[in-house]
Amino acid sequence: MTDSEQRRGGKLGVGERRSVVAGLGVLAWIVGLLWIFPVAWTVLTSFKTEEDASAQTFHQGLGFGRYSDISHATAGTLSLQTAFMNSLVVVVVSTLFVLALAIPAAYALAIRPIHKWRDVLFFFISTKFLPIVASIFPIYVYAQKWNLLGTRSVLVILYIAINLPLAVWMMRSFFMEVPRELIEAAEIDGTNLFNQLRSVILPIVAPGIAATALLCVIFAWNEYFYALQLNFANGSTMPQWVITNVSTRGNFLAKLSAASVIACLPVVLAGWAAQKRMIRGLSMGALK
Amino acid sequence: MNATAADVALPKGKAGDPFSSAWRRRLPLLPALLYLVAITQLPFVVSIYYSFTNLKDKTQSLIPEPTKFVGIDNYRQIFSDSFFRQAVWTSVKMTVLAVLLSLIIGTLFAILLDRKFLGQGVIRTLLITPFLLMPVVAALIWKQQMFSSLFGVLNKVLGFLGFNSIAFISDHPTGSIVTVLVWQWTPFMMLIILAGLQSQPSDVLEAANVDGASALGIFRQLTLPHLRRYLELGALLGSIYIVQAFDAIDVMTGGGPGSTNVPYYVYQESIGGGFRYGAASAYAIVVVIFAIIIATFALRVLSSLFRDEERA
């Protein structure tokens, strides 16, 4: 083992033999490939014909046929375009609102901590423990009363609420990393709160904000329960569109696979790109 | 960080004066706080009110009853409802199994990934993918392509090995749903534990190694205590989401013995087809009381994390 290898890896196995280390590497590969198998299988199925998909064969070759099938909806059903636009609007707007609410809140919890900041942070997190079914019926009743059923607005309103606690939690941990001296210097110069945020704090926490936003996007994009209860027909989002591809008549496996790939791809690519930062934000929260 | 020191050092301002420094400091927090109270707490208060009525969907019965107060009837009913008891048991089983298994497997994966090997980054990227998938899609993949007795890969493999095929979802609903949950949440746990492993000071480990401690001994004596806080955090965040599992159940079984958890049962009793809003609200309130009890314990864990942070 070289020095750098000893520093990077080998925490548990500082003095282990080379063959053991190589064997564990191979084991990691096997485990990784097995874990991803259902995904790989689905991607493969999405390129098959329906007959091949049902029979698990490859007689008719692979192609993009199923992807073009699912992008042309039959009249009267939810189209990919509608669902995609609904999801996009709901996810982007709700995430922007979450950031607008969470950034000042994180400031008050981390940079100039208010009295009893810990209780307030706990309150934010505790709202995540409330089962959403416990409040879905009143929400349904009032959404109906105020003509919000089937609109994007109702999902925006609810997705802000489900993501806000996690966003405050993560953002606080990123704000904790801003050196106090910088803020004190800005205060001595008489900079007001808005300018302090803009010119001193935001440049430092920008990567953290990006990671937080990404996690909000993932949860909002994948949300199914509220969308199912409060939004149907033309207000439906991507998870509901995927389900419309399950058919009780005829073969649908290949089409369903193609729909799954399209529905998940944006979030999977974003998650791959930001994996390290995302997890740092999650684990740093309590573990400075 | 030393928040308490800062609290003491800065004047708190006179109470009642809206422009005092204490209120100016609280101001940035208020929009987020008020928003959450309005959207998450107010509907809950309305639920409490409903839980004392016999509210039903009028369009669902031929002779609609007038809505009236029924006192604690709905709550009394809970104790004689064996379906609810079954749902509670399913919830407990599902959550405990899914959180424990994903924590254990996630820790093993993290240990494997903590050492340098060819393609380390690739494997980590592949492993986190299930966590990024829509829960609906994850459930569909497993239902239609893995567990299915017609098109399922698992039964193909079983057949190839000479075993009888298994009707996974209908015969083992809890196990099937837990499998999907574990598949999705293991990567999440792995990433948190990995962050813990990589934050371990390597000089201590090297010193232990020089002193001749065995690999297993180092892990038990040094690594595991260091990981405790990360394991707790993973269990906490995981159970918040897993206890509310809805998507996988709706997609895979649509409820039934062994797969209806409490959230799904409350859903079935109200807008999911039962339309007994008053009774369903009472169930929901009982669930919330349980959640508060569990949350109190969980927050105590969190609180200890923060105390450690302050000491550090």
C-alpha cells in the first residue's frame, strides 16, 4: 500500500494484506451491480418490443419505439407534456418559495441565533412527524371550498410545507460555516441585513443552498400522495402519469419501463451530479 | 460554534417594543414559522373537531344522516376495531424492519466503499440511484418486473434453479413492501454512515493499528462509538419518512392484510373509499398522539446530538 492509499481508504484495514483489499474491491463491485440490477433491467426493458419484454427475450432487437409510443397520448388521457409541465412548474415554484422562507430562517437560527433557537429548530423538525393523513381531509375540504382542487397552486402550497423543515435544517448547518468575523466586520461597517445576506453570506453558502434546493426538488418531483388526492385529470404530475401506463389489457411492460425512465431521469441525473454535497448537508446538520 | 455564548453576549431588548433587537432578530424567522403553523397545524386542529362528529360523505349514502356531535364515540370505537389494531402492528413491523435492515446493509456498504478501489466513485453513484427514484416507480419496478409471477425475474431465477415459483406479493405482502423500502433507503443510510466513516480521525486509527489492535477490535472499540451519532441520525430521518409509507403500498397491493399500515388505513376509511370522515379523523388523532410520543424520544436523541455539538 502506498501512503496515499493508506490515508484515503483503509480505515478499518490499515494493515491488511493486498489480496484482501483487492477481494473487498471485487465484492463492492458485485454488491453494487446486484443492487442496481432492477434499474438496469428496467432500462433494458424500455428498449424492447412489448412481446420481447413480456417473454424476457431479445428476438426483435432494441430500439426507441416505446419512447415514441408513450410521448403520443391517446385523446382524453393524461399526456406526457401536460404532466411534465405540471411537475416542472410545481417543483420549481415550490422550491423557490422554500428557499425564500428558509434562508432568512436559517440566518436567525445560525448567524445571529435567537433566544431558544434550539426549540424553534425542533418545532420545524417535529412538523415532519405529523402523519400527513391526519390532515389530508381538512386540507381536501378547504381546497374544495376555495376551488383549489386540481390546480397546481394547491400542490405548490403543500410542497412548500413538506420541504421547509428539511430545508431549514440543512441550511442552518451550511450557515454555521460562515466565519463569525466576516459578519461582525459587515456589522461594524453598518451593512443592513439584506446586504449582509447578499454580499457576505450568500457567496459562502451558495453550494449549500444548491444542495438544499436539489433535495427539495427530489422530494417534490417524486411526491405522489397529495398529487393523487388533490390533483387529477389535467392537473396530474409525473408519478400519476407513470401509473397511467399500467394497463389491464395487453402488454405494457416495455412502455411502463420507458415511462419510468423518463419520469426518473431528471432527478437521477441531478442527484448523481450533486451526491457529495447533498449528503454533507444532511449529515452535517447535527454532526458538526 | 457557541450559540449560547452569543445569546448571552447580545442584549435581548425590552419586551413589547416591536423594534427591539430581540424582535428584529426573530423577524427573519417568522415567515417560515407562520407558514408551517398555518399549513401543518391548523388542518390538524380542524381534524380534532371532526373527530367528535359523525361526519360522512353525503353523496355516498341513500338516506344522508345530519352531521352531529357524537362525543367520544369515534374514539371508543377504535379499541374494538381489529382492523385498526392490525394496521398498527403492520406499521410497527414495516417501519422497524425497514429502518433496521437499511441501516445494517447501509453500514456494510459504507464500510466496503470507505476503502480505495478501482471504480469506487462509479459504484457509489450506482448504489445511490434507488434512493433517487420515484417511490411509485421503485414499487412498480419490483411489482411488475421482479416479483411478478408472470414476468418476474425472481421467479425466472427460482425456476431455473429448480424451485417452485413464489407468489411474493400476495403471500408475503409485508416482506415485499419492506424489500422495496430497504432497497430505496439503504443508499441513503450508506451515504450518512460514509460521511461518518470519513470524518474519523485517521491518526487515532493508525495509532491503534501500530499498537497491534485487530481490525475487528478497532471497529468495535473506535469506529462504532464514533458512528453512533450518524446511525442515530440515519434512523431518525429514515423512520420519519418510512413510517408514512404510502406510495409502495398503494402501488403494490392497494391495501390488505399484512400491507395496510396506519396511514393507509386512515386513508381507506376517509377519502380512499370509506368516507367516514368523523371516524377516520379520530383514528388520525390517535396516530398523531403515537407520533408525538415517538417524536419526543427521537427529539431527545437529536437534543443529545446538539449538546455534543456544543461541547465540541
